[in-house]
Amino acid sequence: MLDEKDAYSETPLGCACLLGYTTSTELLLASGSYLSPSHISRAHVSCRDALLTALKQRRSKLKLLALDTLGEMDAGRLGLHEDIILDSRAIEVRELLQGKGIGIPLSMFVQDDAGSVYHHCYHSGDHPSTDILEKLWTLGFRDVNSFDMDGNVPLEFCRSDLEQARWLIEHGGDYWTPLTKRQASTNQSTKRSNGPATPAHEIMCSIGRTEKQTNKDLETRRWLLEKLLQVRVGDACSCPCTIGGCVPLKTYFDSRFRHPCSRNGISLPRDSAWKWMTFIQAYQPYLSERDLITTVRRATFDALELIHTCCSHGKGPLYDPTEIDEIDEIHSEQKSLLSLFTDLLVEFERFAYDDQSGRPLITSDPEEFWERRWLPRIMETRDRLDGNELTEGEISAGEAIGVVWGPQPPPKTERVVKPKRAITPEYIMGEIEKIMNE
Ligand SMILES: [Zn+2]
Ligand SMILES: [Zn+2]
């Protein structure tokens, strides 16, 4: 009866803590009602401490039962001697105990949904407040790097809540190790869907997205960017927009600079020169030489409207990196444009590293670089690609192989301009004479 569910799949304890009935919550806990970690972040603030204390006590009892029953090898493997609360490994402990025929009372039961109490907080709907995360940590819950049943770590759930990403990193959240590698080392059987290579990729994508919406949290964004830019792990993509696969900085560019209202989702060059410039101005102290080159590369790739063959973070994958044939075909179709892209990059890198009293131009004067060197060159190249500045011979050669040129300027028409008569004293006298004679 204590754990009977109503039409909304809520138990009496779930209802009581959701509605803030503190006495009922305490009574139901004392009576041994099942407590799911997912109750915690959904509970009314007045009931939360009671739930947290109960969860800690119940997990401690389960741990003691396991230490009494399981062998030394299992205890060591499951980390039962560590001075932390039994959390993401509680399921394994329950299974081992049940396998030995030990009955576990409902109050100590652990359901099959994998993950730590941090996961449950994120899975239960609303984002937990940083205050709840802080309380969990203080009580001894430390599994901030474990996987849930879909193979995700808590850092992947922060989305646009950058303060929480920062909190998790400050409390040991691993943002740099490739997730597939970590999963292999934990022998976790759950399979990751096509997710980001590291949590840093996901967070950088969120930073780019929030940057479009608001200018607040600049301090947090800088704090995160300084750390996340150190992660050089790329994924399996082989798009020429970035060298070495999609790195976290590239996912930031995906969410910040791909504009849904413009051609191919890319801002027009005049607009984007300004955006790239403000990006460099805002984060210059944290950008390495390599990051600056990555920036110029991406800006130029998009300005030439080359087709990406990479995954697009935050917008679902554009290309599956394993579809090699399709990707090769796109690269070969764009061959001449890609070679133009490479030539331009050589030129832009030379501009960017133009020595300005010991500092490269791109950091000493981003405006000069983007507005007066990069932009005019890009505009001129785009005009040329639209066929506006080609010779007659080049145009007809292009048409012979099926090229349809971009919009052409209207044909020039001869304008007949009436010569203006200069107003001189002689002209005025002549006009007066005409009137007098009429
Ligand atoms: Zn790409
Ligand atoms: Zn990718």
C-alpha cells in the first residue's frame, strides 16, 4: 500500500514531497517507503533535506550489508572501502546481493535505471539548482563522472546552464577524456548514440548558443572557454572546415555562427567579418595560435559557401563520418573551390601573422585584419566566383561545361544626357530679349 501508484504514477511519498507536506513525507520515509533519487530535485524545497538525509542513510545501510556479505574482491572493485556514498554502483551491489539470495527491503531497493543521483536530478524534468548539487556533494555523493543507461555523463545535461557546467567541472567533472574511451575502461555495456566526442564539445556548443541570446555570464563563459579550449580531441569527421576532426572550438562555431536566415545557414561575409572580429576581441587572451588559425579557416570556408561534410553540433548530424563515398564525392565536386580555399588560407595566415611591434595583426588589431584585409579579399573572390569579373572567354568556357553563373548585373543601356546650358549673363540677357520681343 505504501508504494501503490496513482493515475500519474506517483507513490504516496512522491505526492507528499512534491506538494510540500513535510510531516507526511517524514512519516512515509520512517515507514520505509521506497525513495527514488529522482524525487529529490522535484520535491518541494521544504521536504528536500528530509529526502537527502534518508537517501544517505539508506545507501549507507546497503553499503554495510554489502561489506558484510560480499567478498573482498567485489568490495574493492565496487569501491566500497572509499569514503563516499554508494551511488551509481548501487545497482551492481543490489544484483550481487540478490544473486546470493539476500532479500533487500523496499526502503533500500535500487531500481534498474543506471546513473548517479546527479543523473536522476537531470532526468526528472527541471534542472536541479546548483544549491541541490552542492548539498549532494556535501553529503558525500561524488559520482559526477558516471554514465547513465544511454551512456551520458552529467556534464552533458547542463545544456545552456553554464553555471552548472562550471560547478561540475569545479567538482571534478572530466570534460576532456573521450567518452568512448572512458566507457570502454568502465566496461559499461550501455551504448552511446552519436554523441559528442568529449563533454567539452557539448559545453562549447552551449556557450556558442547562449552567446547569441544574451551578453550576461561573460565571466563564466570566459572561465569555461579557458579550460575547454585546451581540449584538442577531434571526432571522426574529415571536413576541410577544421583540421583533425571536430574539436570543441568547432562546435562553438557551429552553434554561434551558422545563421538560419541566410544562404546555406551562413551569415553573409560583411556580417560575419564583424562577428568573427568580436569573437577574437572577447576571447583573445585564451586563444592559442592554433585556435586563431582554426577561426580564420572556418570563417573562410563559410564565406566561400563550401559544403560541410562534418556533423553539425546542436542541429543533428549533417553527414555521418562513416559515409566515406558520399563525402569523397562532395569533396571531388568542390575540388577547384577547395583549392582556391587553400590558396586564400595561405594569404590570410600571412596577413594574420603580419608583425605589428612583436604582436600578430589578428590579435593586435582584429578590426584591421577582418574588416580591411579579410573582408575585401573575400568580397572580391565571391564577386569573381559569381562570374561578375570574368573575361568573355572565361564566361563562355564556363557555360560550355554547364556552369550557370550567379545573378548578373542588368545590361548597360545608353543614357542620353541632355547637355546642361551654363547660366551666364549672356544667356540671361538673351532670354530677356526673347520675352521683350514676344
Ligand atoms: Zn565542416
Ligand atoms: Zn564532427
